[in-house]
Amino acid sequence: MNNSNTQNQRIAKMIFASVYPLYLAKIEKKGRTKEELDQVIEWLTNIDNKKLQELIEENATFETFFQQALLNPDAHLITGVICGVRLEEIEDPLTRQVRYLDKLVDELAKGRKLEKIMRSS
């Protein structure tokens, strides 16, 4: 899938701190917790709670956020469709990483078990 360069740039410049509360509201509405969200984020990015809060406080963009991340080697196991696009077809690495996070948040909101969300090969 060839996302437009404009869309990729828009995603890169989005402020993580403005999206995080939306993730949190989405999962809490379905009975999940902030701790579970943070655990899923840490599994994907290797960013712990302390660093996560720092990035939120400094209004880091998704680009900066994922530059700080050490992506889980099993992230490639996250497959499926998010926002109408198949993850495996997203060419831009940053856009794919952001969509991985979106997919994990969706799975958490849908009640999927943490062990299943945090895939391993």
C-alpha cells in the first residue's frame, strides 16, 4: 500500500500526547485499564512508564516517539486491517509503527487477552 507522502508526514508530526488520551478513553470505555495500555505500549516500543510520561510531557511527535523506541522484534506478527488498510501493505516504516500501535489499542479495547496482544514467535 502506497500511502501518500502527505499523509505519512501528517502522521509523523502528530503529537503523541494528544492521541494517548484518546487511546486511554477508548480502552477504559471497554473496561480496560491505563496500566494495560501502558503495558502494551511498552511491549511494542520498549518505552517504560517513566519515559512514556516524559515523552507525553514534552509533547513529542509520533516521529520523535518512535525514534526513542526499540521496536519489539515480534512486531511484524501484528497483522490485519486498521483504518481500512492492511498493515502488511504499509510501506512507510513510521506509519506502519503507528498503525501497529493503533491495532494493539483496538485489540485491547475489543477485550483480547494481553498474552495474545503481546505476540511472540
